[in-house]
Amino acid sequence: MATTPKGFDQYDYSDEMGGPEQINAAELFVENLIGESKPTPGDLPSTGNTVGRTMFVESDKSTRTWDGAGWSIQSVAPVSAPPITYPSGFSAGSGMDLTRRDGMVVGTFYVNKASGSIAASELVATLPTGWRPLGVSAAACGIPAATGLRIDGTTGAITAVNATAGLTLVAQFCFRANS
């Protein structure tokens, strides 16, 4: 009997119905074709999979495929920045752009201070969990800390590297984020 590219029995329209076994094979084929979704990566099944089975993970908006040994990430939809916490007197500046895709956070960060200059090591904002860099301090993707920010991977604290004479701090960065 011929099989589909995924290894399922292929039936001609002229074949008689094979009963529950054929129906189960067709159901499994459709599940693999359409895909399923699970709330988190931890909910993905570790048994009963076939190579090529695809599932959507709702928590990180990723598409994952079973490769025979485990689930590999195929793609992750870009996610817009979550609420960032600002200390009193600070706010997001216009032009703020922060996204996460495939575990990388990329952004242009603008922060405004209501009055006075921004001091060196002053806390200007805090990133939420899932948007923090792996490690204690990140200047990833070859962007040096001199861009104006230091980001603590444990607490998410964003601090100014140097004092600024103005009321606005601008920095570009990218890093691999924790989950």
C-alpha cells in the first residue's frame, strides 16, 4: 500500500473503508496537517508524536515541530513590548520600539525624565520577566554599554551608564531574552 509523505497509509477513493484503524490514521493525518495548539511549551506531548507534527504554543506565539527527538522552534511571531515600569518622573519617549522574536529582544529605547538631568547609574525603567537579557548585564549583538543603558538580566533594571545633560535617554540594543 502507498503511503503519504508523513508515512500514513494512502487510500484510493475506490478502496473500501477499513474501519476504525483507517479512521484513526486519517484523524492523525489531519491533526498533523492542521496542527494543534498548547498553552505553554511544557504542555507539548513527549510521546505519541510523528516526525513533522506541528503545534502552536500560545504563551510565546511559537510554531514548533517534532523532529523525532524533541520539539524544535520553527518561528515565533513578533511580540510587541509589554508594559515597562518607570520610576516616578520617567516616561516612555516617542519612537519607542521594542519587540521579541525567536527569543531575541530588539529595540530602540527612549525614556524621558520630567525634570533635571539623568544621573549615571540612575534607574530609568524596569523590563518585565520574559523581556530581560540572559546573564546579569547585557550589551549583546555587539552593541556596547556606551549606548547609554545597562540592563540587569535578573531584576530587569535599566540604568543609565553615564550622566546625561538632557532629559531624554536614547539607546539601541538587542539580546537573547529569558523566558
